[in-house]
Amino acid sequence: MAALTDNTVRTTSRRIIGDEMIVFILMTAVLAIVPMTGIYPYFVMQGLCFALLACAFNLLLGYGGLLSFGHAMFLGTAGYVCAHALKVWGFPPELGIVAGVVAAALLSIVTGVVAIRRQGIYFAMITLALAQLLYFIYLQTPFTHGEDGIQGVPQGKMFGVLDLSHPDTLYYVVLGGFLFGFLAIYRAINSPFGEVLKAIRENEQRAISLGYKTDQYKLLAYILSGTLAGLAGSLKVLVAQNASLTDVHWTMSGEIVLMTLVGGLGTVFGPVAGAFAIIAMQQYLAGFGQWVTVIQGVIFVVCVLTFRRGVVGEIAHYFKRSL
Amino acid sequence: MSINLQALSAQLLVGLINGSFYALLSLGLAVIFGMLNIINFAHGAVYMMGAFCAYFLLNVFGIGYWPALILAPVLVGIFGMLTERTMLKWLAGLDHLYGLLLTFGLALIIQGVFQNYFGSSGLPYAIPSELQGGINLGFMFLPIYRGWVIVCSLVVCIATWYLIERTRLGAYLRAATENPTLVRAFGINVPRMITLTYGLGVGLAALAGVLSAPINQVRPLMGADLIIVVFAVVVIGGMGSIMGSIITGFALGIIEGLTKYFYPEASNTVVFVLMVLVLLVKPTGLTGRAV
């Protein structure tokens, strides 16, 4: 069986760090000046939430070889818990974010123990089924308000000083959350842990024979991925001021997969590019109704048949750099 | 606790009907997976296409239920074989996950196109006149059409099992699953067999769609949520055995029906909860081999 991605470019480690650092500084600089350019900040904030979500998903698929078709459950769970904590319990925003992240972490521990018992496509089907189980639970439990969702979530003042109802302040808080999550993932994939994870992706049997307890590594990657997806869910609540069933539905899980696939599986920056590309496409084509779904399907098919490296993966391959 | 036999048997009947659809769909998934190593995410979409095909045959060409029962699976099966020849074929040798992603994309395209033209509401499809009415069994009233659906799917399931496990063609198929290169060396056209197998699996799903058209209305998203339940059924049963998929499908339908009677709040989730329990106790699934 061929490896899932061929986005691994072999270069000396010194240059890899150099290239990735340059792109990271460029990305941060561009994102930092967005509020001064007059670009609609809510679009970029939404993009940042999905970019973090896709990066977390990519940690699991691109580096661990595990395709989760239920990542929306972390986004939705963190969103519901964060929204409930802010609106009903009157938590300040920083504690609301933490509450959402903790909920996603707990969920990822419970679902991870079940899901990593199977590999490959079974793992994908199991995560999809688990997410659907949660969807029905959230549809029926009273605190989520069913089809209406939790609306009008107050943004409040972070640490008592940062007024999040001001768009610029909110923007930099969301950017800070995104960069924190991005760097955490970057650190993880370049650590010894990340190296073992890539070894498992390439050849799990060999990793086992070398003495690695691969299930523990996969579970840890799953929990890390789910927790950071939860951070994206909490931030998204602060931006959108609501939490709804859309965020737990399987279509959302599919969109996460699509963003990562378009950007480039197993690349550092691919999921960010893919998330912004898909969000932008949805914005521009919003008036075309269900044709958006059809176009997403076509992108899936085209990507899988001809474009498996994704945008960033193709660029990296062309320049023989690691991005 | 007193049991209302009338209500209980009504829910059991609904469970058996759903179980027949689970069995037909998971059987098709297992057949396709055995040959192509692909989990067909578009299975729910082709199920829906089967129902729509019957609807078009009736309303555009005036072709009734009985011919549609044969024609719709054949037409949708041909559509499936075309997608196999033009797309899925190119995924051979790649990671299995790409097959899942490609068929997911196909499902989005098919469902999106139908949603554009038919919205999300249901279209009615009448029960054929021969199967209208019902029989009073004393403890319950059995609508004839529902009894027919259960019998028909049981027969088709067992026929498929016979075809694969007991005939020469099935022997080739099973051999090609184990070692395609060797089977090709014996002069058997394996690529054509793969195409036909995909057509067969898709045709089974379309047949389930035609059977369900008079019961559940014809809707563009009728297969979208169903396929996730069927995935859970497949995880529970394992895809190693044809008979295993059939029995698991019917059994889970019945369990779902019982849950609808005893604890209706959990009827949407019971299959998923069972999947979790099975994974904790026997990760390979009830009949599955280790993967």
C-alpha cells in the first residue's frame, strides 16, 4: 500500500527550519496588519478558526495517517460548552474558552479510546458514527436548544480589560489563539513524538517491532488534535456569538477534510491556505444554494484524482522545500 | 410493566423494514470492499438514486413499480460502473482512504444536484395496486407492502450470498479478492470483474432505494443519514463475511425497533452505542477478521 502522502521533502533539517520560519513570519505579519487594511475582519476571524481546526485535523491525518471523519464533534462540543458557560453561567471569556477546550479534551479521550481500536477506513467510519451519535445527543438535550442553537452569546471582557465586542480587540485575541494552536502543532510535529508519529504513518508494524507502543502515540495525537479543534470551536463562538447544530453535523466534518486536502495533507501551512480558500469560496458562492455542495464535491474528486499534494504541497514540491 | 402487543409488533415491523435496508446496503458495501478495497461513501447517494429512478420511470415514462424493480437497479448499476471506469479505477495502489474521499465527493455531487432540482421535501410514490391493503394477523395488522419488502430483501440477500459463496463466478470473485495477479494469470479478466462487482454493490443499494420509495418518500437526502448508520452496522458486523453483514443488518434493525418501543429517546443512537460496546469488547467486529 502506498503511503498516504508524498509531501515529505528530504532536505537538511537546518534549511527546513529556515524556510518554514520565513513563511511563518510572513504569515504572522500579513495576519497582524489585517485590521488596518479594511478587509472585513469577521471573514478573516472565521478563516482563522477554520485554519486552526484544519491544522489540528492535519496533525492526525497528515502526520499520524488517521483520517477522522468526525472532527466536527470537537468543534461543536467546545462551542456548545463555551457558549453555555458564557451565557448561562456568566463565565468571563477566558474561562469560557478553557471550559470549551476541556470539554473537547475529555471528549477526545473517551472517543479516542474507542476509535483507535481500528485502523484505516474503519477508523474513519467509527469517528463518523461517534460524531453522529453526539449530533443526535445534542439534538435532544435541552441545554443546546435543539434546532435554534445557543444564540446571542455575550463576548464580555477578557481578563477584565480586553473588550471583545470591539472588532479589533477580538481579532487580535482570535489571532493569538490561532498562533498558539499553530505553534503547538508545529512543535509537536518537530518533536521526537512527531517523528514517531510519522514512523507509525509510514509503517506501523515496523514501529511496533522497534518497541514503540503505537496505540499510545496515536491516542495522544488524537487527544492533542481534538483538544486544539476544541480551541477553534471556543474561538468560533466568540466570533459568531452562537453555537448551533451545523457545527456538529457530518457536512462540517467533510469540510474540514476538504480544507486540509485542498491545502495539502502533511504540510505545515497547507491547512491554513485550504481553510481560507474554502471559506472564501463559500462566501462568494453563498447565493448559489446547493451548487456550493456540488462544487465542494467536484473539488474533492479533482483533488483526489489529480492533485493529491494540495496547493501548498505542490508549491513545496516544485521548489523542493518543506512548507 | 404492561406490554402493548399491537404497538410493540408495529415497531418490530418498522425495525425489520429498516433492517432489510441495512442488510442490503451493508451487503453491497461488503461486496465492494472485498473486491475494490474501497468503502463506498456514495452508497447512500446511489440508494437515493434508485428511488428517484423509480419515480422518473413512473412519472416520465409511465413505467410502473414491477419493471422499475429490475430497471432502476440496472440503470443505477450502469451509472456506478461508469464512475468505476472513469474515476475509482485510477485509485488502485493508492491508500484506501483516497477511495473514501473520492466517493464522499461523488456523494456530495449527486446529493447536491438532486437537492437543486427537488429541494429537500419528499415526493410521493404510490404502493403498487397488487400490494395494497393488509392482513389482520390477530395480534397486529400487517400491510402487505411491508411484508413484501422484508421477503424481497431476504430473498435478494440470500441470492447474493449464494452467488458469491456457492457458484463458480463467486469462486473467481473470492479468488480475485485474495490474489488478483494470480487470478489474472489464469486468464480471467479481473478489471472487468471489479467493474461488475461495483455495479452489483451499487445495484443492491438502488434496489433498496426502489423498495423504500413507497414507504419513505423520495427525497434527495434520504440516503445521507442512513449511510452513517450503515457504516456503524458494518463496523459492528465486520466486512469479512457476506452472511455476517446480512444477519447483522436485520438484527440491528430489530434492536432499533425494540428501542423505539421501550425507550424511544434512544432510537436514533442505539446502533452507535452498540458499535461502541462491540468495539470495546471485540474490536474486529462480530464476524470480522483482523485488519
